[in-house]
Amino acid sequence: MTKQAYGQIAHRHVEVNGVRLHVAEQGEGPLVLLLHGFPESWYSWRHQFAPLAEAGYRVVAVDQRGYARSEQPESVDAYTLLHLVGDVTGLIRALGEERAVLVGHDWGAPVAWTTATLRPDLVRGVAGLSVPPLPTLGLPPLAQARERFGDGFYQIYFQRPGVADAELARDPHATFRRMFYSGSGDRPRGAGPQAWVIGEGQSLLDGVVEPEKLPDWLSEADIEAFVADYAEHGERAFTGGLNWYRNIDRNNELLAGLVGRPVEVPALYVAGDQDMATAVIPEDAMRLLLDHLAPELYRRVTLPGIGHWTQQESPAEVTDALLDFLRHLDG
């Protein structure tokens, strides 16, 4: 196990369930475990480390299985939601802790919600950013997405072995720049969910916008940091994350017996009002999801003008919501 200093954030690798995971950590106190989404890394939480650590918490952000500086198992079926929950529970033990507060964004949110559902004994509280708790625990079956958005929907497009992998890895700078901008609250109005439907003969990036300049919340140095995190995997830089999508239907088969099971720990939900991931969920359906699947919901926070990259676009507001939630958990 190696450890190196990175400012006040320390970096090391921990082996969990036979997979070598990279973690970044700062602070001492109760554990707060941060789980990123696609296509991100530990760096997406860069703004949350210092404030949470200064408030008396041990903050750990992990590059999840297949991502960035962590190991990429070869087999596609090594990326099921049960594997990912196993990584979280194993990581809590490997860090020498008994319990944690989980904070998940994008794909990290289903991992956090599902871990809290299956192992509430290990979870003091759970915060989901962007993605709410879902009856299926993981993402809904691909047949539902196909019926609603067609065969070009990005989740279905991602099922084709090697295709999106090569497109995204061809120019990682352009990939991060265009995907972050096009999913943000700064994208041109009218670029809604259809931006993630790939037309016949098009590539994934053909449907996303090239920014004339980066938004204020995203710098060239930030883009470089993500590119550097992904560099060691070369042409397979994005394959690990794409393999999460390639297990959507497998997750639904494995977790069929748990459909509709609620999260029975204190919860927080935060999302931007310009988030394309939530734009497809009507408000009455969202209220039902939260009422029935998060009965101990402490607070729902809606961030005006903010898109999908919640903690990056609105760092101060997200950090304040997390600190408020942590104070609530600590009485």
C-alpha cells in the first residue's frame, strides 16, 4: 500500500474484493465516503474535501471500480451493482471504520442508495445527488429506455462493445470538455434529453455541444486533472465506466426480489433544476419516489440553474447541504 501527499489530500491504493482501488482522503473523524459518477473520478469532489474535513469529518473519495486510477477488471459482468455495493462495504472495513455516511452522484447515487438499502447497519446516512432512489435500485431496464427514447438512447448505444469506448478515448480532452458542458446548466437552452439520443450514423459526441469557452465552474486545469486520472488505461480509459451500463439488465435480474424496498436510513437528495437526468421524471413521480423509497428523507434541495454535475457546478451550495445533513445526523 503506497501513500503520497497531494496538498492536504492524501492518495493511496487499497485492495478491496480483489480489485485495487484508488482513494483520496483528508481529515479525521466520522467517515464520509464520496462516490462519483460517469465520466468522473475522485476529482469531481475537489471542492468538498477541505470544508468537510475542517468540520471534523474523515473525507474519502474513491475512484470506483473500472474508473480513473483504480483497477479495471476485464470481464463485463464484474461490474454489477452487487459488485459495486461490495466494494463500498469492503472499503469501509479496509479504512478501519464500522460505519459511514455515503454521498453518491450520478451512478454513484444508485450505489449509495443500494448500499444503504442492503446494508443499513453500515450506513449512518445517505445523500444522493442528481439520481433519486429508484424502485429497481439500479437504473430501469433497457427495454423501458428503448421504448421511450428509441435505439439511439445513450444507455442503449453504450451496449455496443468497443464503440463508445473508442469514441470517448480518442480525444479525452474533448470528451470531458464537451460532456461536462453539454450536461451542465450552462448549455444552450433547448439542448434537453434529446442531446443524449445518438442519430443514425452519428457518434456520441456529435450530439453534444462544443463550448466557445468553458463555464466559470470548469477550468482547463480541471480538464487536465480528469485526463491525467484516466491516462493509465489508454484506449480502455472509459471502458470500465461503460461496463456499468452494460450491466443494467443484469442488475435488474439480480435485484428483482428487492424491487420497491425503501432506504431505511436518514437521507438527503440534491439536484439541479436543469439536470437532464431528472428532467425525464415528472414532479409528481419524483415526490412519490422520495415519499415511498426514502421515508427518512431529511431534506430535498433543488439548485436553480444547475445541471447534472451537481457538486462541481454548485460546490458551495452542495457543501452547505451536506454539512447541514451531517449536523442533523450528529444530533
